Amino acid sequence: MPTGFFTHDLCHSYQQGPDSPESPERIDAIEDRMLAMGLSRVVTVLPSAPASLEDVLRAHDKSYVQELEQTSREAQRTGEKQISEDTFINELSFEAALKSAGAAIEAVRQVCAGTIRNAFACVRPPGHHAGRNFAHGFCLINSVACAALHALDVLGLKRVAIVDFDVHRADGTEDIIKGDERIALFSLYQETAFPFGLQPAQASNIINAPMPEGSDGTDVLRVVNDIWIPKLLSFKPELILVSAGFDAHRDEKQALFKLTEFDYSFMTIEVMRVARAVCGGRLVSILEGGYDIRSLARSAVAHITTLTRSA
Ligand SMILES: [Zn+2]
């Protein structure tokens, strides 16, 4: 069965804000490298629709979503509005965030329907810093959380795991899923990077691995093998979602990890191995961070290439 590839038109045109590293060039570079490597012909490109309000409201408060929509609409007249140090809302923001979440949800639907083996949602804006009622870190709507809750509440799955290897802590995902025992979140990140000043997670369904600056592939794979895999095997998810940020790469300016493309491939192989063991290989990966354009493209392509390979 093929690997599905989901994206949307606004990935290529929506601008986050002045000089933001979260730019259309990120998606352009990934797709360009996919083309160069022949990967575009290997994946199955599938359409998606914007997330429905119902899907978004499983993860976010109604008042928050209404404010997001209104601020985005008003930006047509008043110009973009800055809502955190790094995050702006303009006239395309709400629609782009809905389309990103919608692509993740459609990927989940298709994988669970068995039409594709696994999938990559190549989308922006990212989502894992968006909480029930807060937006920052370039994130407005939490795509991975919307996708997990859709799988549980609409498709009837009983357990979903989220694996997050973005170099930044998934504070938004934590906020949404904490205490929901149907979801287990496995997250490794640089403990000194954004978002700052957070307390350790209290909920038992959040398995965090804060790591020091300078951590490399060996350190990360130790977490995957010693913590993630045994716990994933005992949790027995019916679907694994990946919050795939590629900003732990050694070339990345946003953080201080030292991963390479090889490490992303290896990590992907390990997560796929667990997916095969517990849920028939059902895995949906969703793009989060990664802002050094060249290492992002190389790492994402290493990840997607691995997804397309069978056992
Ligand atoms: Zn990140």
C-alpha cells in the first residue's frame, strides 16, 4: 500500500509575518527536494478539505476559535495583528490553520480506512504549540490534537499515541490532551529552548524527555529505544501520530541539538517498527518545525522516504 502525501494551497502563499522563519519556502524546499529525488512519484498525493468547526472544537475552546476567526477577518481591514512574540494573525491565518488541521485529519481517515499504509501531512502553519485557548510559536490550531481526537471520537479508535520529536516542547498538545487516557504523548525536546518557564507535566499520559543542549542522534535514539518503544508496546495504540519537527538538526539556528538526516531516518524506522507491531503499521506524520530550509528539506525527505519503504 502506498504512502499518502497531503498538503494544501495556502502552504505556498500564506505568510506568517515580517521576516518569519515559518515561511512558504519551507514547503517549497521539501517539495522541490522530493521532486529531485524522485519521491514525488512514489507517494500518493491526495486532496483534503479544511477542518470542520466540529473537529477544531474537540481540541480548542469555542471562544478561542471565534477570536481567531474574527481577528483573521478583521486583518483584511486593519492589517496583521501580533498575538505573541513570534506569531502574527493576518487575513489568511485562520484558513491556513484550518487547512493544515484538515490535511492531518484526512490523512488519519485514509490510513484508518486502509486506503493508504501511512501518510505525511506536509503542512504549515505548524500546530503543536497551540493549546486549548492559546497560540504562540507560529501555531494557531493544533493539527495533531485535532487528528487524534477525530480518530477517537469519530472513527471509534480506543487509543492513539502521539510521538513528537520536534526540538521544542509540545506545550500546546500537552495542554489539550492532558488527562485524556485514550491518548499517550511521547515527546523529546531541548529543555532550554522555547517555550520557556514551563513546569514539568503532571498528567500520567504525557511522557516527556527534556534533554540538554548538544544532544545528538545517539542520545535521542536512546530515548526512543529505552523509553518510547517499551511504553508504546505496552500502551498498544491503534494509530501512531508523529509531530514531525526537523529543527533538532545540527544546522538549525532555532535550537542546539545535533541530529542529522540519518538520525531522522533511523527514528522513523523505529517508530514504524512499533506501528507494525501494535497497529498494522498505521502511522500519520504531520510537519511541525524546521526552519533551516536546506536541512529541513533533506531531513523531511529522509523521513518521507523511510515511510515509503515497506518492512
Ligand atoms: Zn520546533
